[in-house]
Amino acid sequence: MFSSFGQTIVAQTAKKDTTQKASMSAELLSFAKKHLSLRYRSGGTSKKGFDCSGFVRYCFSQFGFTLPHSSAAQISHGTEVGIDQARAGDLIFFKGHNSSSQRVGHVGMIVEVGTNYVKFIHSAWKGGVRYDFLNADYYKKRFVGIRRIIE
């Protein structure tokens, strides 16, 4: 009987942790959304303008996470997850302008995962902070992977 009670406590704790993580991810993405249309700025790390990794770093820093200021370095943080396990708040990584390169050159934050799509927010050279979709040709052929920071 004690074993069953212990399992119930563990299950309730795990559910609470999952709810807290989802809540933090939602707050992070709500914060990120407030920056839509801010201009792109190479090396930018503030509301005066962001580059992709500067934007991600800035948003996560508001919630107590420290990330480096380069997409190539950010991909080594957190835990790698498959596209089938992706969820809102995960980081999504891409090659830079050269789709045949092996080097990570771009990062965004996943906003929504649907049956046939992944929507993300990022700071892009064209358009500044905006939403895009992984299934767009440009991003599909540059996709590298997904990392979970909020564990």
C-alpha cells in the first residue's frame, strides 16, 4: 500500500513539474512576442536590434537562463530532442545562408507544433523579429536540430 502511495506522490510531482515547465515556456514565448517587428541588427542584443542568437539569449535571460551569444555555441546547451518530441519553448537551429554548410548559423524558439508544421519566432535579416515555419523551403533545407533548454 505504501508503494502505491509513493508512486502517486511521484506522479503528482512529475505532473506539477511538467505544468511549471509549460507555464515558463508560455511566459517566455509571450515575452518574445512583445518584440515582434523589432529590427534585425548584426551582433544586436537589445531592443535597439537583435541578431538571432542575441534575441534568444535576451529572452531566456529574462527567465534566469544564461546562453552564449552565438547560435553555434547555443546548440551545445540543453538536451537534443527529435522533431517528433519538439514543444513550445525549444530552440530550433539552422545552417546559415549557405545550405550546403555544416555550420550552425541561425536559431529561433519554437512557438507551436502542429500535425504538419513547426512555427518559430526568431530575428531574421529580412524582417527582424518575426514568425516563420519549418516547412518553408528556405528553413526546411537548412534545418539542423532542436534543443530543449527548459527541462
